[in-house]
Amino acid sequence: MIAPETSSSAVEPSRQRVCIVGISGKLGQYLAAHALERGYEVVGVCRPQSVAKLEHFGDRITVIPGDTSDRTVIERAVAGCAAVLTVLAPWGVREYSSRTAQAVMDFAPTGARLIFSCGWHVRASAADHYSRRFLATVAVASWLAKAVRAVDIADQTRAAERIFASDTRWTLVRGSDLEEGESEGLPVWSSAVGSPILESNLTRRTDFALFMVEAITNDALIHQAPAIVGCRSESAVAHASSARAL
């Protein structure tokens, strides 16, 4: 259902509202499905040309068409929300991720849980360690993507810096490589990239979304940037005794 311009921002007392910024992408649609399964009222933001991708949800969700970096769109979408789940997409070279993150933090209701997604390349602390190969791969990919003005990977890092400096109730979920497939369960996580638990570098996309939705009610993840990996991945199984789960 596309929201009318005059729609009310009131929330039913018995049902918490969750906003998904970037709902039309693969990760966004999994976020919507998991949120609906948990009884949340779901409102989502996506580009007008992507609204048709959400038709299978019918009237179970409310869609607000618009760029996720449009402050007016975000202000309207997050009104009355208990949580905002944001897919930080680094599209283009116009600070898409950082502008989106800033708008969410500026307009989300006081006390709302803000859950953001990004890749492992975002450094959260000095405890993060990256191999030379990984750093070289990110550097080359970043240069090529920006050269053709398609993606600005570094903008996710700029967005993360704004999030880390915020006094909102944020969590930044840092994901490994993603694959499709049925859920394997909640991913395990480490506070530091480079942990042996993360070596497999693979998570089911639906489980990445599951982790983000479950983080809404996990206050232990407030002001944390967990780096996740699939719970059945080889490295997670091998280091199960030291793995951290929700």
C-alpha cells in the first residue's frame, strides 16, 4: 500500500511501527518479511521505480516512494516509529549513505532503535584487523566503482563515522559476503573484524536481515558494531566456544 500524503503518523498502541529504509532491495525485503513475522507494523521507503518489487506484500506494508537520502521523505517515513532499519547503500557519488544516515538520525523519534547495515570494510575500532589482500581488494573496487560514478564505497565509512558520533540508540551491523538460501539461524558475531570466528566470510542474506530485526530488542547491541558471519559457517562452528550470539 502506498501511503497517501495526508496519512497520520499515529501508531496503534498494541503494535509497534518499524520503518525500513531501502525496503525494495533483497535485504530490505527480507527485513520486511522478518518484521511482519514478529508482528510489527511496517512502513518502507524506496525509489518510485522500485515500488512494484513490493507488490507481493500487498496491504501488509505501507510504502513511501522517494530517495532514501531525501530528508523530507525520511522525516515522514520515520514518524511514530519505534525502530528504523536502514540499508546503507553506497549508490552514486553524492554521499547517498551518509546523507541517508544523517536524515534518519535527525528525524527518528527520541529513543527509537536505529539499526544500520554496512560491510566489513567499515572500521569500528583499533581492534579491527584487515589482511593486505582484503584492503587491496576494497581499494581497487572503490576506485573502479567511483571512476564510473556508480558506487562510493568510502561513503559508507563516512556514514559510519556520523553514526558512531551520534547519541542515538544505534547499532551498525557489519556483514560478510552474502548468499541466498534458506535461513540457517541467527548469525554469530564478533566486535572486531579479523576474529577467527569470521574467517568463513559468508552469511545468508535472510539471516543478515534476521540479525538486524532481532537487534531491535537487544539493548546489549546499543552503540555496538557487530561483525557477523553465518552460524553454520566453518569458522563459526570451529570457534563455537568463543562465538557471540544474540
